[in-house]
Amino acid sequence: MKVGIIMGSKSDWPTMKHAAEMLDSLNVSYETKVVSAHRTPHLLAEYSEAAKDRGIKVIIAGAGGAAHLPGMTAAFTPLPVLGVPVQSKALSGQDSLLSIVQMPKGIAVGTLAIGTAGAANAGLLAAQILATHDETVMKAIEEFRRNQTQTILDNPDPQEP
Ligand code: RP5
């Protein structure tokens, strides 16, 4: 597995599945796992510390509310960590975003948009990171871009379904 997709709760899956679907569409292998910074802190340390030696290249971490998972994961691994702020009920994900984005200097998390767009883009960005050393993934991304552009050019009328 090249990408680890972790999330704070099963309730994050409807958002985080968009990262998995993007990786599926680009033929990039991944694993998915619930790892909670607060409810399973020891698992978080174990998973993050072992990821590099298991062959994982990029970790996508999604969490909502007091979203400490991406930052703490990054603290335990030198791998690139992409953080997805899950849209929370109480504060619409602004709490998640601010929890993830303001990392202190020295530990980096690449923060994506709130919700499903952020999750899909996390999958895309993970693939783009892998593509710097994998020509097959690079070709898949280039094809994805071409298709996306062509779909818009082929459907210019905003009133047509
Ligand atoms: C966070 O708390 C999770 O990432 C989730 O977004 C949020 C709520 O979790 P549940 O109470 O639905 O399990 O840790």
C-alpha cells in the first residue's frame, strides 16, 4: 500500500471515502483505518511510527472537531501528512480546519479544504506526490486532467443537465 488513509472515527468515512475513490480512479493502492488521536492515542503512535517501514509513502489524515489526528501523526513520522478537515455538526468544520492548519514551525501538515472536496483533493495530491517518482501514476494524473477539461469543454451550456 502506497497511501495510508486514516480518520478519527467511522463517522468520517462518508467524507474520507472521496480520497479513496480518487486513488481508485488513479490506480494507486491504499489502506483505510480508524485511528483516533483522543480515543486510541497509543494506536496513533504505533501506526504513525511504523508507516514508513511498512512502505507507506504518504498519509492522509481526516478528522473533525478538535482535529488533532493530522498534526500528531506528522509528529510521529517523517512521511508527508495531508490533513482533511471533516465538516463538523456544531461549527461546520471551521473548528476542524483551524485545528489542522495552524501547525507550529518544524512539523508540517498539508491542509486541504473542509469536507468532500478536501478529501478528494487529498487523494489527488497524494497521487501527485507519488507521481514525482512514478511515471505510471503521472500518466494517470495527466489523463484525469485531460478528461476533466474535455468534459467541461464538451458541456458548455449551464442550462443543460
Ligand atoms: C473526531 O471526532 C472524529 O474525527 C470525528 O470527526 C469527530 C466525531 O466523532 P464521532 O463522535 O462521530 O465518533 O475525533
